Amino acid sequence: MLEIRNISKHFGGIKALDNVTLSLNQNEIVGLIGPNGSGKTTLFNVICGLLKPDKGHIFFNGKEITNLSPEKISRLGISRTFQGTRLVEDLTVIENIIIATLPLTNSYDKAEELARTVINKLGIEKIGEVKVTALTHYERKIVELARTIACKPKVVLIDEIMAGLSEEEQQNIAEIMVWMKKEMNATIFWIEHIIRAMIKLVKVDRIIALESGKLIAEGKPEEVITNKNVIEAYLGITNV
Amino acid sequence: MEITNIFFIIFLSLQIGLIYGLIALGFNLLYSSTRIINITYGDFITLSGYITFWLYSLYNISPFLSLGISSFFLILFTLPFFYILEKFVLSSKNILYIEIWGVIITFGFSIFLQGTMSYLWSAQSRSYAYLDNVIDFFGVSFLLNKFLTTIVAALLIFLLYFLLFKTNIGIMLRGVIQDPELASNLGLNMRKIFLIAFIISSFIASISGVLLSMSFEINPFMGSIYLILAFVIAVVGGIGNPLGSLISGILFGFVDVIISYTIGPSLKFFIIYSLLLLILIYRPWGLMGRGVRYA
Amino acid sequence: MKKLYVNKHAITKIQTILIITVIVIAAIAGGLIYYFMTQPTQQVAQKTSIKIGFSISLSGVGAAAGTEQYRAYEIWRKWINEQGGIYVEEYKRKLSVEFIYYDDASEPARAASLYEKLIVEDKVDLLLAPWGTFIHLAIVPVIEKYKIPVVGNTAGVDIEKINELNTKYMFFTWPEPKTSAFSLTLFLEELNVKSVAILYAQTDFTVLNAKWNKQYIEEKGFADVVIYEGYPLEVTDVSGILLKVKDKNPEAVVVHSYPADAILVTSQMKELKINPKVFILGVGGQLLAYKQRFDDQTKEGVIAINNWHPDFYPESKELYNKYILEYGYNPPSHTLGLGWLSCLVLQQAIEKAGTLNPEKIREKLATETFNTPFGEVKFENQVNIKSLVVFDQWQEGDLKPVFVTKGSYPNVEKATEYKLAQLIFPKPEW
Ligand SMILES: Nc1ncnc2c1ncn2[C@@H]1O[C@H](COP(=O)(O)OP(=O)(O)OP(=O)(O)O)[C@@H](O)[C@H]1O
Ligand SMILES: [Mg+2]
């Protein structure tokens, strides 16, 4: 479904991505792990068109999307969240979602209708008219997820959603992600440092590990987290 | 001070302030959404003033009709202008690049427009008399054209408020202003939104041009003055903050008029620019706060 | 071209080059427009013509007035060439007049280098004046260096300042502030007003005018100056001052204005219903924009300071009619008058000298008396001591002369030889 071939990207002297090749299959949840600065977010940025790779190709359903603009890639059905949440601070919750549904519907009424269904589904309709600046960290994460869901994506890229949340909140988010997979048939690519959440709460299908821009391990979750290279790379960082 | 004088001061401040706010708003919207510092903006105001002047003095067409005619022409004129900028400047993702080349190209356009206008119509100042009679309103007398100018400016502000805060265009525009990267990631058609920003900005310039021409004389080079004014007020109000521009424009109007009344106009510019300096030292992001994510 | 855009979002070298190309093309196009704007047809010929050079403000702050002044020059050139040109004894025939000029964008430094270029590169025979006081002052060192006289124009410089300049080549024609202020005082005295409000724009010229105006009224003691206040040129509102004026209700309101504020003050006077018996404006009240901005009823009775009138002499009327034919209606503004005056004085100096030698022409300028349809001109210490000051009143949409003085301070006297219109006094209410 999403194929990444020989992607490299460097910033000045730093090799953020070094010849990365991987692919995501229809309707699976794949975890992406790696120490800080290993190039995970950079990979997402390259996939969704914010950064141009130095070399390599990206295919989505067989079609090359490597040099498309972010808006085009988004409209093909690839949607993402951002590390540390990114909302339009001046807008309300519902408006933040409408802004994402407008490109799909081109009519304000339909866009709003779609946005309302999504916040109802996620149970945040009560804060619909609240400015996002007034939200808690957890609520912001949910709004961002809601916005992603509202885009009706085929592929969802989630960048570190669990950080800073309580057990219960993590549980809720995990449920939403599982729901996305089951009900929306979405393929989810998920960066997370809290590996326990990946394995216990969401039960990802596969895990891919990056280190210094290189893919160092890939496979079943249990295999990857017991992989020698991965443990070395993560030494002192993980809380498995 | 008599109560009628207070009325008069308020009215006068609003008259000046609303137009200043409008001009700054148009400039601000375009800059904060596209990152193009449009040097030609002031000349659009001039051009609209000339359209109004010629329509009125040659065909006796009311400046109020010119509000529509002039906007139509200016928007038409904006399309190729937008196309060129999009092709050569906006296609880059580098903000610095857009800002620098935007200034260079629009500066070139500005010189070209000013030159063309002074070639076609000469640099001589022009003016016209329209609805120049005095009316009484709550015991205060106003020139009718000024009075109507103020009303049109206020109506336009309401219209823009509605557009920016109550419509999908507004939501998208504000989204793009505050976080263009996010907006493009959400699949917003950036080209369309940039075009909309250009059109709104030209629309505001053309309305302001018509209104200004009713009270002040016009000449091909006056655009530069309004450009600087727009820039200063937009910065004070906060780049990317449409309400900020309006409020700072109105504030500017009040300070302007009140200083003229109390201390006298001789020190006016000194005081206004000192205040500006203070604001920018203590609140470099503007009075109302910046509306853009990375500025 | 299409291929170059494959990498749409990066700033490629090719894009940069393209953009630079576009700008260069735009600059060339702009340059060409400028060229055609500013270059009249000039055929090079062997001393069948006199090459006269000048720079003028066709853009920048002085563009409005500069354009008018330039057009006045142009009309004179056509007028004199229709008569075959200027007779120069040295060549025993008439030489036609040819202009070489540039836009100085109202920048004094640029004007100075343009005058140097005119003299050194373009090798002009003689010079005409630029627009504006500060540009006149800026070119003084250049004309001193190359010793070419210039009959000045729109330069309102105080006599002390002129003496300080210590120039031998710049001749000033605009009535200096003391002269026009004294003339204005005589006019007010004749009208027998008892209280005067004096307002002024804060420019060198208008501040001086206001200052002397106030001093002379007080010296003569016929009226009280009840308000004396200035405002910056870029003002958008003068109602604060005007409300004070309204309180004092003076019989005369004199505004030493500089173009744009004349409109502002008038419109706010009207708005506040301030109705003095006399309302006098300085620069601006006699310009086209002023005429257009107000209907005839509003303008009726408003007085503006000037220095000529087409009704005084048939030759000036001829030039004026030619101007209107060529450029459309324009009130007989001071800019037109000064423009023609300086051309005619130069023309007569050439005729009297019988040569194009700048030094000899300078000598004639310094010593002779010139009779022009803009009044007599006689320079003493580089200043015209015979200058006319004319007060024009708007009557039914036209400027009519209502009071004239001649001579420069302290020898300003009422001129009685001109046919004047009946003064409308007191000024009708707005
Ligand atoms: N825009 C950029 N300019 C320069 N360097 C960058 C940029 N973005 C990322 N980098 C660098 O590239 C490397 C990879 O960064 P990236 O953000 O992809 O790491 P990450 O795996 O997401 O880390 P974290 O777990 O901390 O989020 C880092 O060294 C980072 O400093
Ligand atoms: Mg990251």
C-alpha cells in the first residue's frame, strides 16, 4: 500500500535518513521506534511531502508520490498528526476539524456535518465550541486525532501520541487507534517511545526500528524488541 | 470641552481610524498568508482613486458605483499579478526567498505602475467634489462625503469580519495564516487560498482608494505613503492578526486626532512614532499578538 | 521553459536566473518608458539651436508641481520656436530652443549630479531651474563651479539665506517670504480687519511667511493676531486648531499652506462652519486639485496668493491659452507664472547679451531690467526687487485678481496699474 524505497535525506552533515526501504500493508498497524534523533519524524515529513528526499522513491497504491505537494498527498488519503500536537490556535475545536474536512467536501455545511459526526464519535462534542488554546494536553491530542480521522485517510501517520498521558488516557487513545484500524480500515504508521503502549495496549502488527537514519530491525514486535541492535541503540532509554 | 466637540472627535477618529485599519488589514492578510510584502499595495489604492476620479469627472459616475467598478478592475488586474508571483515566488517553500523576491518583484511593479500612471495622467494632483455639503447630525456638522465614507468603511469591516470569522474561506485563510505547513498537510488548496488572499487584499485596496479619493487629492505617487502606513499599523497590531490591524488602525486614528486637539498637531508625528517605538520595544509581536506560527 | 520547473519547490539556480531576467526586462521596459517620458525629440544640429538643460521633479514629492512647471517650460519652448527662436546677435539670426532634461525624482543630490551631467556630458548651452527650494539650493555649488547662470523658479528663500549662499549665478524670482508677507499685511490693512488667525504648514517657506506676516501686522498694529499655529505637512486633520479659531471668531483667517493642506483646511473650515470675512490661502489654493475638489459655491470668495494673472498682459494670456489647449484646463497657478517668468527673463538676457556666453548672460541678468508680461524684473543681490504679489479670489469658479503689490520688502507698494476684479467682501458663508 505504501512503499518506501531507498530514501535518503540529510541536513547539512547529518544523515537523518540513510537508504531506508520499507513498506506498509493494507490495514496493519506498524510501530516505528528509535532513539531521539534517529530520523523517525523526518521519515514522516518526507512521506507527507513536507520535505523532499535527496534520493529514493515513495509509492502509494502503486503510484509515485515522491515529489507531490503536501496538499496533493493529503488528498490522496495520507494524513498525519504532529509530534507535540499542532492545531490552529486561533480556531475552536470544531473549526480545527472543519478546516480538514473542507478540502473533502467543498461545502461548509457538509464539512461541518462531517466534523460533528467525528467529534460525536470521539465523545468530545462538549468542547466543540471551545478555543483550542483552552484545552488540556490530552484534549489536544484527541482533537488532533479527530482531525486526522475526519480526513477519512487510508494511511495515518501518528507521531508520538502517548507521551505525557496517564494510563487511562493512553488506554482511550489506544482504543481509538484500534477502532480506526477496524472500522475505517486504516493503515497506521506510528512513532512511539512508550513501547509498552505499542505492544500491550494497541498490539501493533509489526515494529520497525531506526537508528541514525538506518533501518536496523523489522518484524514481529517481540522479535524486534529483543533484537540485540535495538536494545543497544535504546540502552537506558526504554521503559519496556 | 463641549459635548458636540467630543462627538466630533470620536467621529473624526473613527473616520481616519477605520480607513487606516482597513488598509492595514488588507496588507496584513496578504503578507501573513502568502509572505509577500506587497509593495504594489499602495499603488492599487492610487489606481482605484484614479478610476473613481476619471469615472466621476468624465462620465459623472458616482464614486459609490465606483466601489464596485473599481474593485472589479482591480481584481481583474490582480489575476495576472498573482499568476506571476505564484509562478516565480510562491512556488518556493523558503520563507526568506518568498519575502525577498516578493519585495523585489512587487517593488518593480510599483515603479512600473507609478511610472505608467504619471505618464498617462501626469503627476499633477487631482481631486473632485462629490456630496461635499455639510450635514448636521446630533448637533455636530459633518461633510456628507466624509460621513458616508465612514459608513462604507464600517460596513466593509463588518463584511470582512463575517468573511474571516464566519465562513469557510475565513477558517481556511486563518489556518493558512497561522500555520501554512499544517494547512498544506491537511490538504487545503494553497493556491486557491493564496488567490483568495490576493483578491481580498486588492478588494480592500480598491475600496480604500475610492473612499480616500473622496476626501483627499490623488497623485500617482501617493501609494507609497499609504503603504508605509499600512505596514506600520499592521506591525503594531500584530502580523497575522486581522483584528489587531483594525484595532491598531482605530487607535492610530484616535491618537492622531486627540493629540491634534490637546497638544497641537506640531508634535503629532513625534508622539505617534515615539509610542510606536515603545510598543515595538515592549511588545515586538504587536499590541494584539502575532497570529502566525513562525514569524 | 516548462522543463525547468520539474523541481517545483526548490529555489533552483535556473529559477533565480529566470527571475533576474524578468526583473532586468522589467527594468529595461521601465527605463524605456522613462526615456520616452522624459526625452523630447532632439535633433542634433549645428548651432541652429540653443540647447537648454534642466532637471525637474516628475516623480517623488514634487511631482505634482514639477509637472506643471515642466509643462510651462515646454509651452514657452514651443511658443518661442514658432517665432523662429531667440535672436542671438553673435550668430546674426534666430536660434530655436531645444531642451535636454531629466527627472530628478525630487531628490536634491540626484538633481545636482544631473546638472553636472547636463553641463559636462550633454554640453548644454544654458540651464533652466529645477523644481523646489531645496533642489535650487542643491544645484548652487554646481552652477557656481561651472559658472552658468540659472534664473530661479519655485524657490522661496529668505533674503538672509540667499546672502549666506554667496552665489553669483542663481537668481531668485519668487517673492521672498518677507515680501509676500508684507504684501499680505498691506492687503489685510486695506480690508481693515481687526482680528487675524494665522495658521501655517511647517515647511521653511511657510513658517517664514507666517512669522513675518505676524510681525508686520503687529508692527502696523491695525489688527490682533488671535491665533498663530503651525501643523505638520502630512497632517490628516486640523480640526483641533480650527475649533480654537472658531472660538476666537477672527475676521480674517490666513493659512500659509503648502499644496495638499489647502484642501484639508478648507474642507474642515466648511465642516466646522467657520466663516471669517476673509479667508486667504498660500500655496495650494490656486492649483487644479483645489479647483476640482470644491464646487464653485464652496470656493466663492476664497483668496489665494499668486504672482501673476493672465488678464494683466496679452502675452501671458497667449502662453496661458496655449497651455490650456495643450494640457487641458489649469488655473493660472503661481507655478505656471514662475515657469514662464524664468524662461522669458533668460530669453531676454540672451537677446540683450547677443551671445550664448554664460558669463556675459550672467552680467546682463545682474544689471539689466527686464520687462515681462509677468511684471518687471530687476535683480539686486540675486533677488528680484520688482516682484509682483497678486491676490486672486475664486469667483464663480475662476481665479480673479483682487489686489496687487509690486516691489520687494521693505519697498512693497500697492500696484494700481492693473485692472482688477471687484473684491467679494465679506466672503459669503460656506
Ligand atoms: N529541519 C531540520 N533541519 C536540520 N536538521 C534537522 C531538521 N529536522 C530534523 N533534523 C535533524 O535530523 C535528525 C533526525 O531528526 P528527527 O526529528 O527525524 O528525529 P526523531 O527520530 O523524530 O527524534 P525524536 O524521537 O526526538 O522525535 C536529528 O539529528 C535532527 O536534529
Ligand atoms: Mg520525532
